[in-house]
Amino acid sequence: MQRPRFELPEALVMEILSKLPVKSLTRFNCVCKYWCSSFQTPHFISNNYHNNLENNNLNLLLSRCDGNTFQRYFSQLSNEKDQNYIVKQNIHLPFFRNDLPYVYGACHGLLCLLDPLKDKAAIWNPSTREFKILPPSSIQRPPYFSPFEETYLTLDDVDFDHAAFGFDSKTDDYKVIRFVTLTFVNSEEQYPHPHFMYQVELYSLRSNSWQEIPCPDYKPTGTTLGNNYVDGICYWKTETGAYLDFRGLILSFDMGNEKFSILPIPEFVGSFPEYFVNLLVFNGSLGAIVYPTEGIDTSFDLWVTSEGVWTKQFNIKSISGVVRPLGFGKNGDLFLRDTNDEVLLFDASTQELKELQINTYLDHFRFTISLHAYLESLVRINGIQENIEKHVIRQPARDASNEY
Amino acid sequence: MGSTSTKIKLRTSDQKVFEVEKAVAVQSQTIKYIYENGCPDSVIHVHSVSGDILSKILDYCKKHVNSAAGKEDISPEELYEWDANFVKVDQNTLFDLILAANCLKIESLLDLTCQTVANMIKGKRPEEIRTTFNIKNDYTIEAEEAVRRENKWAFDMLGGVGTMVIEELADDTMSKCVTNTKSRVCVIAANQIVMMRSISKLANKKSIDVYKQPQNPTTPRIKESVKQRNVGTGFIELFFHFKCKM
């Protein structure tokens, strides 16, 4: 490019720069000091994110489990539909070696990785490659007195099965909420009967610490597909009643006022045992994908809520074979997993099902493939660069194409 | 009849006068404001826009107004194509369009032109960016090196992983290219791929000397074997001097 006849005013230069991908902006940090500091201002970060949102600059991560090493790793899929979403690069997390963390988010392009078995969590911006390890919670675990056994029981296990990651716009803070299941046993018994207690912990990025909040009556029983946070509120599946009286419900948590609520899932949407109902975030709203539990062909209904009203968005007619949804990519394309754990794609525009050239290693644990979508973002989390302490390792896929 | 065929007169910085339909002109929020708050009969001065640029802008506004009103049978994809062709202009004209779209407050045109420039520059190196925007580098050499090191993953570019392209080659010329990857070099001369070799193999060829650009430009160039250097750890420039039979 040539030297221009004149200079554009700074505000317009920033306008242009805010439309650049994060990688370019990171490279342009060394153009001059003013640019470097401008890219870190909340105003610029917000404009850049807003542009990514408008242009739907979605990146897809397939989280899976290596069948040989049983390690969790991520495959970043290409954004191009005509490249059949091939794997561009594989991302390993040595920080979570030997663990299988769950992935929550994305919120403003940030993901939260949380180990369900240990007090180990991290917030990650895959666009800027910042990785922040959260401190362990110093919350006291309460004692458990069993009146029947007339003794205090021993704390045998602490699990963090359900969580969510989101943003509190009132305090401009990113928060992680997690449900803690405490298992107590009588250590003197040979085959002790477990007793459970629950706590809820809330982490704030601003204070970089955990605090305890009151536990709701309903506990989450199921996860969502991909992201379980949208528009200030986190969601989980919960339930009530026994088998025949079973009712699926939605537990929600407002990140701003830190309050729980219960929402019903209407009968007409579908319910177990005839149907599986998976919650997900679709086009900026809470939705559910409903599909039959039995049958050789699977058809999918997508429902979306808007201010408490459920509407059916569309239906995908029977797809042959038993398939389970992973989540939506761009343009309404639906990613699916079949019984052999191959990843398939239902193309919304051509209404065709195709197998993607994504090599699935032997996925030992059938339900550990999940799909996560995140928008490019410059949001800072005051973490460290990925490779500085080798918390994240990236390797290009063997057949990655040579593109910028 | 009525307001749909109302015309507005616009006078540019170089004293050209354009008469346009009101619906087209008020695509500009600035013109709309002046028209609605000023005297609708007199001419509106658009001081900072030249005749050529305004002419182009009015083409854009007309196309978009007609498409939105259904006057023209054009699909969203076709309009997108039209927009893409509209911005195929030289850099100076593009910058003029940006300034004018900003001043006239035509949001969709501003977005389009800014995105076009963004797409043009996204793969560039920092030095090229400084030229494009006439920016003085106020980093010290050490400070700039530190920033580059901190962000080195973002410099994996130019042909992607594994390929490096050398431009403008002829017999006995010095040519340079930039890479921080370890694999192949693709030498192109007269638009033909002359050879593709791994960097280590190139270093063994008699006719090729590989020079590493030192960190400090005042120290003399160091000639060293590419095989030994730990490629991939930083931003380097390779200078190639070789004979090439065409």
C-alpha cells in the first residue's frame, strides 16, 4: 500500500482498526505506543467485540477426549463451510493434565474451564491467548452431624458438577458460579452410606476470590449444549418428581442480583421419557432442542424462549441413524454426533447431512464430545500468555491448509 | 408526486452542483438534518467533499435507496456484490470516501469503506501499516523487540504455516522475505515457482547465502547456517542472494 495523500483523523483510523481480527491487532501493537495503549481501552475492546458480534465472527472448538491418553483437548475447526470445517489446530491443556474439565461460556469471547472433581478452574481467552488460573476457594466446608448415628461424619468427597460463567453488567465483572456437592460418610462403617450437602460458590474476577451464596432448593441435574449463559442469566436443567410424575424444569441464576429462579418447560415442548430436551443458547436467547429418545430416525425440534414464551423455531425432519446434537455453528448449521462418535453436519441451507472430515480418535467416554462457539474478542482477564508457563499447547493439524 | 420527487441541490467544495432526489440525499444524516432544519429551497453546501467523491457517494445512496424501496429488482447477494465492486478503488479514493461518509454521516457506507480498508491491511506487517497511515514509530528498538516477543504468535503469517514467499526476483538480486516459521521456502521469479526447498536445504546450496538480520542494525550482518538457528523463536528477516536461471 502506498503512502497516502493525507492522514485520516485518529477516530476514523480507530474505527477501521476496530474491524480487524484479534491476531492482526496483536501484531499491530508494535506499530506505535499510542495504538498499543488504545487497543487496551474498554471503548476499543467494546467496539471490536460489537463488530465481531455484528459480523458473527464465530469460532468453533470441538472439545474431546483422546482415546489413548484420556486427555481432554480442543480441536479448533475452520470457519469455512466449504472447507468442511476441517480441524485447523489442536489445543492441549497441560494445566488440566489427567483432568477432564467442563467448558462453560463463551461470554464475550471468554471460556471458563472447570474441573468437576477438584478445585481447579481457569478463564481463557482463546483469541488473545490469555489464560488465567483461578485461585482455590477458601470457603469452609460445613460439618455434618448425623443424629441417627450420633456422630459427626467425615467429608469424603467434594465435587463441582455444575457451574456457569457469565457477566454482571452492573459491576462490569465476570463471574463463575459453581455448585459444590459434599459427600459425607461414617468412616467407621465398613460400607458407609453417603450423606450429601450442597454449597454454592461465586467467583468474581474483579475481587479474584470466591464467596459462598445461599443454595437454592433445586440443584442442577443436567448440563446444556455448549453455552449455558445468555444476557446476564445462567441456566441449568433441573427436575422434580419421580419417573411418572417427572417434570423437567429450568434453574436460572441472575448474575446481576445473584438470585435463583425456576422456570417450567411446557408440556408441548416435550418431556422425558419420550423426548430428550437439551437446553442451549440459540441466536441470543435460551432455547431447547427436543428429539425422540427412541426410533431409528431422529427428528429435531428447536424451541426458543422470548420473555417466558416458548415458540418453535423450526423442525429438522428425520435424519437417518441415531444421532445426538452437539450444537449449532454459523448460519443454523447443526453439528451432530452419531453412535460411532463421528461428527456430522446438518447443512441448514441444503438440508443435507454430511460427514465431516474430522478424525475422531477413539473417544473412550461416549459423552465427552462437546461443541463450543466463541466470538473473537480482545477482552482482558489479567492472565498470562498461554505459552509462558505452558498452560496451553497448540499444534497445527496434520492436514491444515496454508492460509493466513 | 409530492415529497418523493422533491429534489435537493448540493454544492461541493469544488463548486459543482448536484441535484438529487430527496430520498437519496437524506441517506446522509447530515444533509437530512440541514434540510429539515434549514431552508429547503437553497443549496446545501457540502464543503469537505469534492465533486468526484460526492458523485460516487450519490451512486451508492441511490442504489441502496432503490433496492430498499423495491424499485430495483436486486437480491441481497447482488447488492453485496455491487458494494464489493463499489469499493474497488485506489487507496486515496477509499480514504476520501471514508472521510466523506463520516462527514455526511452515512453509516452503512462508513462501515463498508472501513471494513474494506480493514480487510486490506489485516495481513500486513507493522512497517507497512506505518506507511499506510503515516505513523511515526515511537518505540525504542528494545521496547519494540519486547512487544514483538510478547506477541510473537501473531507474527506467524505470510503464506501461513510452512510456506514463505519471496517476491520480485531476478538474476543476481537481493531479495528479502519475512518469516518466523521453520519449514519451506517458495521462491517465485517472474511469476513462476522456481524452487521450493526447506530452509535447511537452501543453506547447503553453494549459490545461496543466508544472512540473518541482527537485532541491532549497527552490528554487521552475520552469516550463519540456517540449520543451526533456532527458527520459529522470533521475527527474522532472511536475505537471499542467488543466481537464478530463467
